[in-house]
Amino acid sequence: MFYGKALVLLNIFVGIGVLGNECADWRQFYTSVPHMMCALYLFVSDPMSRRPICWFFGGDTKSKISNKELTTCILMPWMELDGQYLYLSQAENIQAYQLCPDGTGLQRHPQAIFSGHQEDVCRFVLVNSHIVSGGGDGNIVLHKIHGSYSVKFSAHEQEVNCVDFQGGLIVSGSRDRTAKVWSLSAGRVGQCLHTVQTEDRVWSIAISPLLSSFVTGTACCGHTSPLRIWDFESGQLLTCLGTDFHHGAGVLDVFYETPSLLLSCGYDTYIRYWDIRTSTRKCVREWEEPHDSALYCIRTDGNHMIASGSSYYGVVRLWDKRQTQCLQSFHLSSPTSSPVYCLRFSTTHLYAALASALHVLDFTAS
């Protein structure tokens, strides 16, 4: 059982909803969770200026506000953690927020904004003080965090749904049914080394820690496995993972724990744990989302805990690899029902990004 605090870190986006009613819903949920000390923080922003209107704590207002509907477009955020900063995509920009010392709050204004895309950022990664992002405009943008250096190049004919970056190489996957390998070597920045014809839309991608291969997760609308591993040097297919995926069981997130262990999740509601040393035909463990919801994202703490984000009502579930059932679930309310688009662990907290709010689970509370 998880003992700690569930916190709504802040509403850095604004959704559609009556805020007074939402606060009542949050209070009802958090006070009903057993064996937990619960607190709630909500930051409400003006939809045009993003300036704060008021703070809520524990469902009670510190300053009153009328029941006013705040409306904006629905965002699909992605995030990364780097020491004392949290990087969060909002529409076509990536913003860097400084974390408070206890990890349960952010500075109100971003310390830096990284731009370059003409449409929304789909995914980005943060590696060695560099941000690599893929966008709906088909471009890849590289930013150096500490400095003004940036590079943008046209990568795909349609949206760049996913990217990864390791060892001076970028891999990208797109709706155009290709995955590509790009060089960042001096004099070859933005040069495409390989184009892999996946014959299916690519939703997720990850580079092996050995830097010898990469895995793609596709929409599973063709006749091949949605999980395939490709060779970096040649761009050739090395192996397929699994044989019993149903049509449409697209893989929305894939994550390497070690060079031989990886996790996947997606539309078919399963988390799968693969050990490619023992078998590529069948995963070694699997866990099913109990409410039959698609799983948008997964993350591990590097030990026994897995966190998954569901497609409805902001549900985050915690799993223990040694057990078969979910340990605990959290309904992270937001002004509108939203998937959990991204999860990230620090040593003491789990951060969850929804369409209209950023939440944190605090593992330090007793």
C-alpha cells in the first residue's frame, strides 16, 4: 500500500468546467482514499494571460471566485524532469519551471521557453542538457538548454509523434508510417541515416541503452506486430515482440528499463513486461487495466513500482511487479475528463500531466 499525499500541483492549463463543482469533486475523492494523508493544491489561471486568479487548498478557497467557466483548447502535454526543473510542453512551446525545494510546487512563471514548432509539440526528450522535440508540423527541433543554440529540420511528411535521443543519434516516428534515424555529428546535423518503412503509424519509440537498436510501437492496423526492434547500423528489422496482438492494439508508450527489459502499453489495456533474453514471442509478465481503458503512458521507479496513466478521468494506477493486481489508483480530477498523457518519477514524487492540470503524488508523507 502506498502511504503519502496526493496533490494537485497546479493548473497550468485551463480547461472547460465550473471550478466550484470541480473542487467539491476533488474534496470528496481525496477524503475517501483510505490509509492516506491527503492534501490538495489547485492553481487557477486566466485563459488569456495565464495570470493566477486564486489558490485553493484542501477544497476550501483562500480567496473567493465566482462559478465561471474558463475555456481554451485541449492540450496534450508531455514533460521531462532535470534536477530542479520540470519541462512541460504546452501547444507549440516547451516551458521550464523551477521546482520548489519540497517538490510539491512550481514557480509561477517559467524560467525559459523553448520554441520553434509551428504546430503542437507531440513529444520531446531531455538528454545531456539538450531538448529534442517532434511536432505536428513534421519538424524536429533541437535546443541546447544553457544557450541560444537551436536547430530545426524537416523530418517527416506528417506529424512527428515520438522521438528519442542518445549517443548523438535521434530516432523519430511519424504518422506517415516511417521511423527515421538522424545524425547530430558535426557537419551532419539533421542528416537522415536510415528510413524504416514500418507500414503502420508510429506512436512510440525508444533507443536501447546499448545504442545498438531501437524499438517502435505502432498502431497495429497492419499484419505485423506493433512492437518491433530495428538495428541502428543497417536500419533492418531484428525481431518482433509478441504474436497475439489484436487488430488496433496500438502501442502508445514503450520504455527501456535495461538493455534487455522493456515495458509497453497501449490501446489493448495491458501493461507488458518483456525480457528479450528469454523470449521475444511472449512477455514475461502482463497486467490488465481493470476498467478496460486504454493506457497512454507508463513509467517505473527503477525498482518494483510501475505507474500507468489511463485514457479516462485522469486515472493513475500503481503496480508492483511482484503482484498481479493494482496496488492503488488515483482519480486525478480536472476541469474536463482527460487522459494521463505523461508520467515522470523523481526520487520522492510522481508527476502526472493531464490536459488541464499537472499533479504530483508525494511519497515522502507519512
